[in-house]
Amino acid sequence: MEHGTFTDHSSATFSLTEEDHTLANAVRFTLNQDPRVTFCGYSIPHPSDARVNIRVQTTGDPAREVLKDACQDLMLMCRHVRSTFDKAVDEFKISNPVEEMNIGKK
Amino acid sequence: MAENEGKEEEKKFSIWDLPDVPMGKLPPHLELQRTRVVCNVDAPIHTESIQYSGAYASMGVDNSLRLDHFSNNFRVEVVRLTEEVMEFDMIGIDAAIANAFRRILIAEVPTMAIEKVLIANNTSIVQDEVLSHRLGLIPISADPRLFEYMSDNDQPNEKNTIVFKLHVRCKKGGPRFTVKSDELKWLPQGSEFVKDSRSATSSSNSKPETYTSFTCRQDSLPDFVNNAPGPKYLDIITAILGPGQEIELEAHAVKGIGKTHAKWSPVGTAWYRMLPEVVLLKEVEDDVAEELKRRCPVNVFDIEDIGNGKKSATVARPRDCTLCRECIRGGEEWEKRVALRRVKDHFIFTIESTGALPPEVLFTEAVKVLEDKCERVITDLS
């Protein structure tokens, strides 16, 4: 999964299967925001294969750790988005009372 | 000698000592470049988002992601929420993540849809495969979270399949009969077609083997007591029968995602646009103001009286701007009057659900899917 030199752990390419732009662009964004990263990018070698190569080069920290931290940050961001969204929807429903939604009732 | 001293004085002078350059913040033109897409007559500029943490390091501005900064500034405002459509604003998020949510909503949130159709009799003019294709595209109102995926090796059972029956006949001598989706009847006990098994071990007293192996009735499960699964819209025309024609079939619905086939996509569509910002760069008065107001097809501008019988134009509804660029067409003076911009981190999301799940639940599920993907990557890396 990780392709890089065995001696220098600060630069590596990670090849993820069953992924596409959806996750790769989001991870690239969070990686870019990390001050330890000097270079990051992703590429899709062929559109018919579901494979993404993410390249990370850091200022000394092992690239694997930095990628893991970026994924953790992305997860935390998602959780925060979810809770903020749920709160906003609940507030909207309280201030604009609608009929009870009947999903499944014909 | 005096010259050298003069040069040394110059070197010690730094641009940051000037009183009108704000420290720690970007100058206004760079702030514009960082946060706004400027839409000119020919093409938009500054469309990329400046993500690199060290992009403004030479200015002493830190562009890195601080999670607390994101948590404090992120806002969601719901504009419209009905059973089928939802429109809300997400402020403070980047395009990469908003696009990830959009892609997941369209392709990776699971739904139930008809996959296998067992046809016992079809004497209509609609071919078997065309009829099966149409049945697959009918939206089914069943909560996909209550079901499991079915792989090729699995037996169809009450946890991964919903069985529907369609048996219609058009009377001879009668008018043509239109088969609508309300003719699909739910079979809570599973398949009724008996499999032809001539194995010696099966005794004639045991229950005949059908195409599904339900261990209990689906309507005895608590989730389905009040909401029976079925087609969401009952007036979808599936086939048309002439006199004497008959269709008898059984349809099995399973769980899948939009990536495999579009019939499993839970949204009619989901899209976002950035918040438009329309700014008048100069004072626009009288005739020119009238002209400007007339030009805009969605009435973004309004005329207000400023006294002395003079009128001036104001921006009343920038959110409605569709970027038709009518207000900046027609030469340089028009381009200098109005600035059309887009705010890079303010997204107006619209989600139209096909009915299986309400749109706010769909968005929550999409965010959960992204979290699961991240978790999978983290476990792969460890």
C-alpha cells in the first residue's frame, strides 16, 4: 500500500484501492492544511481501475503518520458537520412546524 | 562614504514598518483572491482554493487548518425542508469536502431497488427485459438501513430481500389496460414460485422450496408493522396490456449503491452552487440605473430614490443571481460598474430525494459514509 524508500520515511506514495476522487480530493485538502506537509497530491492512474495514488512529502515526520492524522482530522470535521447539520435541521423543524413526515405511507 | 551610509539606512527600512500595511492579515486584494471567485465577462478567475498551509508564510499569515477554527466558523442554515426537497447553506467548508458529499449522495448512499425479476408469464408487447428494466427503476420506499447487502453466495432471506408480485390480466373484449406501479403487491412471506427440485432427499410432505428462504414473515418484524415497503409513487406506468394479454411475475428487491447502477441512487439529483456576491463598483444613477434593473432577468437590482429626484440602483437579491452576465455585457463601462463574484466557502446545497429516505437523513448518511471511508484508510495504514 505504501511505496517509498525504505530509509526515508518522510516521503511516500500510498496506493488505495476501491477509492476515487471522492475521498482522495478531501484527504488531499486536509493534508495540504497540515503545516508538516511540503508536498501532497493525488492521481488516478487509469479511470477504469478503482485505484488512487496519494503522494505525501513531509518536513521529517513519517508520511504514514501524517496521512493518518489527516484522515483523523477529516473524520473529526465530518462529525462536526453532522452535528451542526442535525442541530440546524432540528431548529428549522421547531420554528417551521410541518406535518409529520410519512415515509412509506402511500 | 555618505552614499554607503545612505544605502545601509535603506536596507534597514522594511516594508512592514509602513503604518498602513496590516500585520498578520492579508492585504485586501489578496484576501479577495483567496476568498472570492471573480466572474469576468469571458471567464471566472481565482477559481482554485488556496489550500497550502504555507501559502502566505512570507506575510506571516498562517493558512493551515486549525480544527478549532473550523469548528467555530462552520455554520449550516436550512432554507427549505419538505419531504422530498431540501435546500440549505453550508458556510465555512471547502469545495473538496462539499463535492465529496455531493458525490457520495449520488453514488454511495444505499437504497433498495428491484434486481431479480422472475417472469412466469408475459404475453404483453413489452419485452421481458424492457419490463424488468422499468421495474428496476421504480423507487421503493423501504428504509435501506434495516436491510443487509446480499452477495452472490447468499440465500435470499427476509434480511436482504423484499419480494413483490405483479399479476395483471386484461379482459378479452375490454379496453386496453395500463399497468401502473400500484399493481406491485408486497409479499411478506417471500417468494411464492416453487422451485423445481427433484432431489431424492426431499420428502413430499415438507414445504415446497421457493426462490427465497424466509424464516419468518417480514410483516411480523417490528420495523415493517406500520410502514409496508412498496413503490413510493403509485402512478408510474410500467406496461400497457391489450385485450387477452397477461403479465405474471415476481420481483426481488435488494440493497445496492448508485455506483453499481443508477437505479440504486437515492437522490433524483443533488447539487450545490456558491453564494453569489454582486457589488456595484460605482454609483449607478438615473437612466443607467433603470437600464441595469431592466437587464437583470431575475431582478437582482432595485431602484431607490435618494432625494432630489435622483434614483440609484442597489443590489437587493444577490442570492438569486444566475450568472447570466447580462449586467456586464455591452462594453467596458458596464464591466466597470458591476462586479460579479462567488464566495468560495459558502455553498447552497439542494438535495432532491426519490423517496426512500427524507433528504436530511440522506445527507447525514452521506457524511457517515465519508467517515467510514476515512476509517477504512486509517485501519489499512495501521
